[in-house]
Amino acid sequence: MTSLRKLGSSDLEVFPLNLGGNVFGWTADEAQSFAVLDAYAAAGGNFLDTADSYTAWIEGNHGGESETVIGKWVKERGNRSDVVIATKVSQHPEFPGLSAANIKAAADASLRRLGTDHIDLYYTHFDKPEVPVEEIVGALDELVKAGKVRHIAASNISPERLQESLDFSDREGLARYVALQPHYNLVSRDTYEGPLQDLAEREGLAAVPYFSLEAGFLTGKYRPGATVDSARAGRAAKHLETERGRKVLAALDEVAAAHGAAHATVALAWLAAQPTVAAPIASARTPEQLPALLAVADLRLTDEDLTKLNQASA
């Protein structure tokens, strides 16, 4: 049985792979989504990531489709107390922004779609610098006091705004961010490493990186001349054109071969070994894609492996 990891300073204990819900209601229909969720839960997985805006970018969708799928699955399986559900606010077409009124209205809408009375981890999806942190944190604190949210977190936020938010929480004795969701992986290290990571480490925040596999590039299936059937192929394939992308792929080839592991497992294990990282996020359209992701729980990279990957991705 894989041991769970404590999420920052919270009382949440999570599986070392956070299952991404961005494909539910998009490239995975309800039946496929249920199959993926069942397989993840069967392997001991308990940490689900979604957002109120998933999947508003698809023609005919309105946002909230992913939450609805997760809500139906949890209701059918009767397992609400076994799963940690994380969702986000600010990007839903009908609930844009981070005004206090919008945060509260969006949370209620998410609770309805999820069919639950509480959200375990509630993120501000994209920071809105025009809204004072006092208003944002104040509204989130009210949700915590009302029992609608257990813990709060931030995604896509500057170190300055994050520090300001934490200082305000401490000064006023309000709910405090326990986690951070940055864009972070072997070919995208610049947004997180440095001031943001230093701040997370100093303040005891857990990092839960998104785009952990860079839209599939770090699975190793993208090669010169190869065509990949994926909605995100364009985004992933562009890394083949960079020296960093090619070097990372070569290093992944070596480390994966040494461990008899999938490239995706190695890329996730590199993330899991970084300071502050509690659980990288990755999504699967089918149960067949899951084993390589779940294996991050058991793969320990050597210092030599980590050095090789660090140098390739520097």
C-alpha cells in the first residue's frame, strides 16, 4: 500500500499522484472518466484535481463538466469520505474573477456540481492583481468558517502576491494558503524555481505542479517524424524543436532504460524529488494510461539520475 503524503501544513493526506480532471468531459466521456477514476481509486489513489472552468473551451460546453463527472462518480461509488477533491475559482465563464461575491457564488456552484457539502482544497485558479489580497483571502476565510471549504490554495500567482496573502492571513488570523499549484516540469522549470519555490519552502506550502508531463511531451512518445493522436499534440511537439527538449528526452531515455520504467514515471519521479513537491498532477484518458503515472509512488531516482536530468533540463 502506497503511503500517503501530508499536504503542507494541512491535515489532508494525499496519494503521491494527483489525478487531473481536465480530460473529464473533454477527451474522456463519462464512461471513460468513470473507468479511469475507478482504476485510480483501486490503486489507492485519493487526490482529484479539477476546476470550475473545465471544460468550457469545448464547443457546446459551459464549464463545470469535469466537476459534474466527478460528482456523479463519487455519488455512485459512495466514497466521498475517501477522496480529497480540489477545485478552483476565477475562470468559469459565468463566474469570472476573484471578487468576494464571485468567489462565494462560484464555490456554491461547484458544490452543487460536485454533489457535496465541502471542497477539500479550494484554489484561486489565476490570480487577479486588480483585486486586493484582503478581499480574496477574506472571502476564502468565510468559506472555511462556513464549512464549505476545508483548506485554501493558490495557482498561477506571483511570489509578491503570495507573500502578501500569507502575511495578511497571519496578521488577521484568517485561513492561510497551504498549497500552491505552479506550472512545473522538466522542460518548464523557470516559472517555479527561484523566488516562488523559495517562498513555498520558507512558508511550509506544498507544491502540486500542473502540466507535469508538459502536455504529454515527457511521456517520450513525441519523436521527430512521429505523429501522435492527442488534442494537445501541437503544444507537446514544439519541445522537439528546442535543444533543452531534445536533451531532456535523451536523459529520460537513459534513466527510464536503467530502471525499466516508463518515461512518464521518471518525469513524475523527478518532480516528486524536488523540494516542496507533494504530488504532481497528471491526467489519463484511459485506464491503460494510468500504470505509468501511478508508478511514481514507487520509483526512487538515484542522485546520479537526478543530476543527469537536472543537467539536461538546466
